[in-house]
Amino acid sequence: MLRNPDRSPVIARRRFFRPNENIRKQTRVNDQIRKSPIRLIDENENMVGVVDTRDALQRAEAAGLDLVEVSPDSDPPVCRILDFGKYRYEQSKKERASRTKTAEQKEVRLGRSMKIDPHDIGIRLAQARKFLMDGHKVQIVQNFRGREMAHKERGYERMKDVIAELEDIARVDMPPKMAGRRITMILSPDKNKVDRIKAALEQEQKQKQKAAEAKTEEAPAEVASSPAEASSTQAPPASE
């Protein structure tokens, strides 16, 4: 307590420091990983399975890489063997890209009226899917012309079909609603579903790349063996 001769006593207030969020979210590496066992992914991105943390550290050290906890909330935690410096650089690059990339609301119109070819609807839904995968909200619009207003239920049925087609990556923000001569609804990307699909596509791309590299490595061996095969199949000289 501080005293002031001219005024009443002043109580010194203790400052409150908010916990540093960066410390909470800091990625644990090598000896910082306390839990055991862990689910391990090796340096070739192959799933090893559940192993003791000490064994995983020895494998990482033998490979000259780091053991990095990539999914601490899983049970058991998921760790990967990789170059932590490179991993941190890639993560910071993704964070910068996500901050600069602002989500917008896109509009996809299902034609000028209910009379639209199914193939054209497929093209528009593919466009909506691309917008959702890029993180944008999408407003789906179905217009009516003339006597089509007497059969509004067809427009609602079409909207249900759209929801069913895109439910693997999207959720309904605003259900179908009639406004004038059009029905509109808003879909937004479901982050968890989108991330799972992106991860699966990335894994598939890596497997294709590995298969292509394996083919290029096998090709020289086949070419090298062809002269030997040719010499072995050559006919022996005729006897005198």
C-alpha cells in the first residue's frame, strides 16, 4: 500500500498479464514431446503406427531429422519425422496466405428459368464446388419465368438436389427462400470436410508422383538389359 500525505491511502493494483497464445500453440519438437506412446508417420510419409516416444526419437535421430508433434489433440498424439525448419517455414507461408486471402460470397445462377439442361446444371455446380473448396460462400439462385411461378415446388426440389450434391463439402447457411421471381439459398464451406478432401487429394497426388518416379527408375534398367538379351538370342555360327 502506498501512502500520500495529502490524500487517502492508494492501493497499488497488480497488473494482469494475459497468457501468450503463441506459447500455448507452440509446436512440440523432439524432447519437448512428453506423451507416450504416439502415432508415428515416418520421413517417407508412411504410417508406422503406435510406438513408444523414445523409439520414435531414435528413428528421427538416425534419419538426421526431427520428431514433430503435428496433432497434439489426437489420442494418441500424431507425430511426424521431418525437417522442422522446413516444416515451420511451410506453416508460416500457409498462415500468411490464409490471412491475405479474404473470403467472398460468390453467386451461381441455375439458368434464367427452370428450363435448363442437366448438363448445364452440372457445369454450374462444378463452379460452385470450386468456390467452396477455395473457402468462399456461395449463393445459389434459381430464377422463374412466366407460368413457372405456378410450380414453385420444382424450384425447391432443385435446391434440395443442389444441397445433396454439395453436402460433402458445404453446409446450409441460409435455407432456400422465395424472393420475387427467384429462390435463393447460401452455402458455406465446411472447413473440416474441405480439409479432409484436400488432404486426400494431396496424398493421391503424392502417390501418383511416386509411381511416376518408380517408372522412370525402372526404364533405364530395361534399356540396359536389352543388349544382353539381344546377344543371348543371337543365332550361333554355322558349323563347317
